[in-house]
Amino acid sequence: MGRRKTPEERADEERRYALASAAHTDEDFEPFFTDANQAIRNAAAMNPDASAAVLDRFASDRFWSVRFAVAEHPRTERATLLRMLEADPRRRGVVHHETRKRLEREGVRFGEDGMPIPGD
């Protein structure tokens, strides 16, 4: 079992979570790309003020929940979504499937291999 967080550590996480949720500019988001807490990064990726550039950076996060938030975010650009797809069927998970659903809603067609049809 892990070590319990001190009240100060919990208060600092709550402060960072509030800042991630309230960020407005790309500069405001900068500290959250490397925040150790995935829930805080997830809150930043779900922030309605996140720009396409911010979301593109969060699309490479190591945790699936952050990438999933990017796939759902209305400001995420098509190029970012396409980059988030997984070509290897054995590695496809919820992020790939959510991204595919989003792209299909936007009119992108997929081939039998589970990837977008080129030129569509």
C-alpha cells in the first residue's frame, strides 16, 4: 500500500486541479502537460477553453484517460484525431474506438483494417 498524502499535498493537488479547470490561455496550460497527477492532466484536457494546440499536446499523454478526453473534446482537430488512431489491432483500446466513433460522426470512412480510407 502506498504512502498517504499529507494535508499539504492534498491541498496542493486541489489547487492544481482548480487551476487546470480554470485555465484559459495556452500558457495557463503549460504546467499541466507534465503534472504528475493524471487526474489533473485529465481535468486540463477536458477544459472547454483548451485550444487545438493544447489538445494536440495532451493527445500524446501516457495515460489513456487523458487521451480519451482529447478524443471527446470538440476543439480537437482532425489531424490530432487521426494521429491518435492505433494501426496495430492488438494495441487498440478505448482511445482508438472513441476516436474512430468521433471521426465517423464527422464523415470519415474506415476500411476493413480499422483505419481511415485514404483520400476520404
